[in-house]
Amino acid sequence: MEPFIVSARKYRPETFEDVVGQRAITQTLENAIKSNHLAQALLFTGPRGVGKTTCARILAKKINQESGDYSPDEDFAFNIFELDAASNNGVEHIRSIVDQVRIPPQVGKYKVYIIDEVHMLSNAAFNAFLKTLEEPPSHAIFILATTEKHKIIPTILSRCQIFDFKRITVGAMRDHLKRIAQQEGINAEEEALQIIAQKADGALRDSLSIFDRVVSFSGKDLTVQAVTENLNVLDRDTYFKVTDLILDGDIPNLLVTYDEILAKGFDGHHFISVLQAILGTSWFVKMSALYSFWN
């Protein structure tokens, strides 16, 4: 039996065109490479699972491909160095990079250093990195990635060209999941994919993980019922029922239904926030008061 590869790895983008929901950034990077205006220190920041490390790897490969004579069979992987700052955050790890960066690449024009979760570096490591980041050798490019830009010291930020990655929209995520489902031969209802995209909360990697989990549960037929059951989310019929009770002013049955929702383990605040989107702010205030009274 072949080993299973999760969708987040199997369908990881290989080119900028494959990156979902970050067109402004990928277009800027492509133009910067073509016009030779690429900064030597870049900072990719944004929420988890939106493509920061993926774009860093694509950029690292593309830099050498665009820098001169390039054979499609040529591999510049040995020019790319990745450091996970979450587990290598000491000053000795940065000093090792500083020592390496002085040596020019043997093949290609650039050596690219990708430092993931850079906010985890210690203050001593940041300080050891400052001079190299300010005046790097002409053959070195640094790409820093982080989910928490505010934890990076200002002297580092001032030396980087900053790219703010945005959360992936529900529509873009749903369309991406639809393409993957077609490639995998899975018959997926569009509304089921919509629920998965909403549950992922802007993180494409999370949506792919949820997709794999639900497919393991439901098989080749991905239905709304299977998704709501596996993700433990309220189905639309419950919201329709509650909305009808509110519009009819049937408070006793509304309280009974609300109690049943809480008894199933659903979060009252989340339920009310969805109702706010359905009914408007005035009803949200009333339901918030109901939640406070009921608890």
C-alpha cells in the first residue's frame, strides 16, 4: 500500500501561479525579479497557513532560474538554506549562517536563506544578525517568515522589505478545494466545501487538513450532512428553525431549542454570532441578553 500524502503537501504550489489568494504579492515578487529590483532582505508576515513559507521556497528557486542561463534539469536546491527559528533560536545558529553567507554559491548567482518563525529568535540572535542583514554580500538573499511581526525588534523590521499576507477568502478556498476534489475523483457538494472553507477561518492549510479528515469519514461522496456531522457544526435547518421561532415570537419554544443546542455542546457565543449575520444587530443584542440570562 502506498503511503498517504496529506493534501497540504501533495498540492503544495510549485509556482507563483499556483498560489491561492495572494496575487498582489506574487505579482510584485515576479516583477521585482524580472526588473532586478528584488531586495536582499524580505519579511513575509501574516496568519498561519496562507502561503508565506511556500512563497519563500518558490521565490528561492525562481531567483536563480531568472538570473542567467538556466537548464530545466538544473537543481538549485543546494543554494537554498532553511532554518526553523522555533527550534534553532540561539545566537550560535545565527553565527553559523553569518559564517556560511560569506562563501559565494558554486552554481547559480544567489544563495537564499529562509528563516521560518523568525520572531522566535532570541534578542542576542537578533543582534548578531543585524549587521549581516543590513549589508549582506551581493550573492545572498534573506527571506524571513513570521506569524507575529510585532515580536520582531524594530531594527530588524527597518532592514527588511515587508510583505503582508492576507487571510484566504472563503470563495477562493472553496474553489481550490473543488479543484482538488475533482482531481481526487471525489463527488463533493459545493455547500459542503463552503462549510469547510468557513471552518478553516482564512487558513488554506487548515482547510486542506479538514478536507482530508472529512474525506476519510465520508469516502468519495462529500455531502453537507457528512461535513456537519464530522465537524460538529450546526446545520442550516437549525438556524432556519430558530429564525422562524424568533420571527413568530415563540419565546418558549425558542428557549427549548436554544437549550437543546447548548446541550449538544455547541458554543453559545458562536451560535449567536451566526444569528447576528442572519438577523442583524438589533436581534444580536437581544440574543446576547438571552445567552447571559441562560448562563
